[in-house]
Amino acid sequence: MARPRVRLVITADDFGYCPRRDEGIVEAFLAGAVTSVSLLVNGAVAESAAELARRHQIPTGLHANLSEGRPVGPARHGASSLLSPDGFFLGKMRFREAVTAGDVALSQVREELEAQLSRFRELLGRNPTHVDGHQHVHVLPGVCQVFAEALQAHGVRFTRLPLERGVGGCTWLEAPARAFACAVERDARAAVGPFSRRGLRWTDAFVGLSTCGRHMSAHRVSGALARALEGTPTGHSLTAELMTHPGYPSVPPTGGCGKGPDAFSCSWERLHELRVLQAPTLRVRLAQDGVQLCTLRDLDSKRSGDGIPGEATLETFLEPSQL
């Protein structure tokens, strides 16, 4: 059997957000369309999601959340730089602005991350297979150092580096989405040092910024992986992660992380991702492209000489994306 060109982890984010989202994610996992999930421990149905993960033996990581809903740590009980006056996290863009302005106390970031790791172990009875960040908060300046230190302390080796090659040239993305994707990439490049110094690992390539929601298609997933392979020597195999957000649309008021589900979760875009992932078109295209689905556990057990995820092709993916 020919060696695969790409060994691909397909991760479904936001597990635990609402029952309908979780129904779709489990359906995709059982169909072999998703190989990993990331759990929101402050999600409305985190407990039932953890039960589903145990029942179906789903590889599960922590989707560390500092931007949506209510905290699970000490910030619940008093004033915190992580929270607005109403006791909720600041939100996707306001949290970024607060970090940039130096208004976020990194000691409080560490407390909340520790609390979420602890809550994960309470729910699953083990450490997460990986830890990534809801809305990519884990690669923000300063936050990434705290994040790396906490993961090293808890023995978690795998994270996500949201660095998608060529995303700045993906003209189908609306201008705000493309600007956000490029900002995430800039942060991810800067996070490489802190992550590496603490011994964290990640896949050689990442896909998902250009294929989120309505933008997902077999053609675009294949194209993103092809961009990742550019310049790779013949016979060399890459590891990659595809970030996804599948599920059945949320129905308010059920779901969310304390405030009810957001508009994206209630939209048809989640169902669109689910349908693309389950469709034969994507599976056939991936097979034609020499892509083999796997889990992070599979990558962790790579044979000696196969290389370490996150190291072999790192320089290739540090080229800046252009708006």
C-alpha cells in the first residue's frame, strides 16, 4: 500500500455547545467523517457531551474558552479582567482588544485555563488528547505563553497552530473574515516560539480558516491541502489538521456557553459543514489526493524516523499571508 501524502486529523470544534450540535458531531464521528472533537467545558451540555465521548470512545480534547459565555474558574465569584460587568467573557473581538491594550491579567488567564483543565478531567476522567482555543484565543500574545506553560505542567503535548498557507489569497472570504484569518495567522507565527520552548507539538499543516461554514466544499478542502503540500519533497508525508464546526442548527434558547446559542450556531452553515463532511464527494477527493484520516494518537505513535509533527515543515508554513 502506498504511503499517504497527508495524514489528516479532522477535528469538530464546540462539542458540548448544544444537543443538536452534538448530535451532528457524533453522527459525523460514527460515519468516519470526523476523527477528533474539542470540548467546551463551559458549554450548556458539556456533561452529556462527555458521556457521548465516553460511550463512543471519541478522541476528545479541550476547546479552551476565554471569549464566550461564563467562566468555570475563580472569575465566577468576583471582578475579573476577563469579564464584562455582566459576568460574561468579553467576546471574540473585545477580548483581543483587551489583550492588545494590556488590560487582561495573565494570572487570571492561567487560573481560568487551570479550572477548565480540571473540569475536563472531572468530566472525562483523563487528560485531554489536545488543547486548542475557542476562536483561536490560545495564540494571542501573552496568552500563548500562559497556555504553553499550563499544558506542559499538565502533561498535554498536542495543540493547534492555526497557520493555513495561502489563506490571505482566498478571495471567496468576505473582507472581515479574511482580515481575521490573517490576524490569527500572525499571532500563530509568534506563538511558535513559546509553544516550542514548552515542548508542545502540532500537525505540520492546518486547514480550516478558508473552509469555515458556507465556504466549506470538497474542492476547497482539497485545494487547501494542495497549498500545504507545495514545495514538499516527493515521497515526504505531511500531517495536517482540518478544523470543522459541523452539527444540526441550534434552536434558542438551548445551547451556548451561558447566553444561549450565537447566530452562527443557529444558521444553516453548521449543517452545511456536516453534509460536506459526510458526502462521498469529499471522501473520494481525499482518497484521490492520497489523504489518510487519522487521530492525534496515531501521530503520537509514529515510527522512529517519521519525523515529529510541527517540526519537519515548520519553515514552509511561516511565510506571511497577504491581504
